[in-house]
Amino acid sequence: MSFRKRNIGLSAGADRAPAPNASTAQPEQASATPESNPGIRPSPDDGRPTTSTGSLSLDNLLAGHGGLPIGKMLLIEESGTTDFAGALLRYYAAEGVVQDQKIHVIGMPEQWGRSLPGLLGPADAGDEKKSDRRKGDRMKIAWRYERLGEFGAGVAGSRGWSSPMKRNGRVRGTQTLTRVAPAATSGDQTMTDGVQPAFCHSFDLTKRLTHPSIANINYIPLVPSNEPLFASIHKRLQQAISQSPPNTAHRVIIPSLLNPTLYPPETSQPDILLPFLHSLKALLSAPTTRITAMVTIPLSLFSRSSGLVRWMEIISDGVIELCPFPHSADALGASGAATSHEEPPQGMLKTHRLPVLHERGGGSDQNIGQDWAFTLSRRKFEIKPFSLPPAEGDKEAQDGAASGGMPKKADLEF
């Protein structure tokens, strides 16, 4: 039991009066805090800033971050003579142009930037059309539950949920209780007319992108000079980033690294290439910059069994491999889609490494080693689990695949 008076402090202590400039220091600190750039949002896994690769399915594959974290490099390997990796680079560059980010292309002329795919709109617009199609095709069996939300629908299915309204432990009719998303804070992206800007967009490869930021793409040519080639590339890249306004997001694109038609033969030596990749990683890891990088390499010229490619994979934060199917009707038919409404996959996608950022988490590696297939259409690059078609003798399974996997009405028993 205390006998001291409540209006007397424990001790005189230090002067707790606020400093005269304390009220003015807080606004200055708030104004110094940089606003979020367009196209950058916190990772749903650990909150670090993340940007989109231009492909919604590839964003969802990258260790649960919903995109490529800032300061990370993604290495795309491709076997064969196809150019699916080049299409991914164009999606990546087009997304940066639409988001008003600075693009740096190494080793390609200006014609490469003029061939970026045309903008269609937000990537979620296609999902809304699919949901409307499902509503028109769904079976009218349990009609009283049709107003309930679908299980696991959307990325934020666990947050934006709907459930029957309960009062005193009883369900009152079929009314739904919907949780409203919290308002955007000052650190989130700015919202125009109550609509949050799109994080990922969809593009059309048959069209050409028209945007004012295309003229601001920085092209770094592979020209010989007095200093080594990679040293001059790093110097120009560093100079272009330092001259940009603060808080500018940058995207570094290196198509067909070590391709003999672009690079001289001596650049494939480990003592020349690996220091350049280490210097690029140091540039990405600088705390005052917001940079991501995407690099492609042809495996038909440099095998994964070589020590050079293995070291490149170790330096990179994420490594995926594209294995296209042979160009024959039999191979494409044997690969088959899961249903008759889906396009057949054009190849296998292997995840060798994902940007799992630290030992306590910061990403999940559960997608490594799984069977994935990719499909490149004129509108999107889609990654989905790979499934073999039914056997030739299994007529029942073939009929089920042809009907989209839905049972017939006569087979339903109640």
C-alpha cells in the first residue's frame, strides 16, 4: 500500500518539458519520409517493398512475395532456340514503363524498346470476367449457399471474407457479413477516386506500347573502349542511377547474357563475368536505391553443368528455367491441358531458386522442385501446375476432361 500523494512525482528527474522545436521537428521528419513509388507495394510475407514482373502468375510464384522484392535479381535460363525468356523481359520492361520507373537495357538497341507489348489494363480484369463466367455456369444444387463467398478466392481470401450473420449463436437468413478493407495509410500508394492503382498489368504482344516514358529508356550499348567491357557497363549504369531523382525505382534488363552474337568471347571467362555480377549485386543492395534486375542466359550455349552457370545461380536471388516442348503436334497433344477449355502448355518451368531472403523466413521455397508448366499467349504469360492427360484406354477420364472436369447431371446422386 502506497502512502505518497498522487499529485507528487516520484522524483524531480530530468526536465520532461518538450523542446521548443519538437513540434516543428515532427512535420519536417514526416515531410522527409519518401512516398511510395507507383508499382511498389509491401510484400504480403514480410512487408518489404516489392514490384511486379509484369506477369501475375510469375509474381505469385516468387516465394510468396507477390512480386520481385526490391534489390533482388532474377535469372531466367532457357534451353533450345525459342525466345520465351525474351517475352518475359518485355513484360518486365513494359510494366516498368507503365509504372513510370526508370528502365536500363544493356546490350540492345532502341528497336528493342519499340517492340514492347501494348497495354490492355489491370491484370485483375481478366479474373473478374472469369468469375462472371463461373457464376453463369455453376450448378443450381445448394441454392441457399450460392451467396456465400468462394473458398480461397483471390490472394486476400483469408482477409476479405464473407460468412453467414450470426446472432446469439444462430444463423439469421442468408445475409452475409463482409469485412471492409482498411483505408490506405500515408505509406501506401496514393488512391485516385477511391480506386487503388494497379500493381500488375496485362499486355498484348500483338500490339505496341505507346507511353511517354518509352523515350526515357536508358540503352547501354556494348561498344569497345579503353577499359574492360563490363567495367564500362557498370560505370554507365551507376552514373545513370546516381543522376536520377531520389526515390526513383529502376529496372535493369540484360537480355541473352554472354550470347556470342552480342558479347565478345573473352566475356565468358569467370574472372571477367563474376566480378561484374558481384558489382551489380552491390549496386542492387545499396540502401539508398530501389533497383531490381532480370537477366536471361541461353542454356543451349552454356550448360547448367558448367561451373560458370552454377556461380551465376549462386549470385542470383531467384533462378527459373524454361524448358520448351519440341515443336511437333504429337508432343503438344501429349502434353495436353487439364481441360478442353485451357490452352496446352508450351513447356515446363523449373524453379531452382527463389528469393527466400533470410534464415527466419521472408519467403517460402515450397514451389522449388514442383512440376510447373507455362503458357505464353498474346495477352499473358501463365504458370500453372503440370498435369498429364488421361491414358488412351481410360475413356471415362477422357470424357471427363473433354467436358471440363464437371460431372454430368445424370451422374449426380442426392
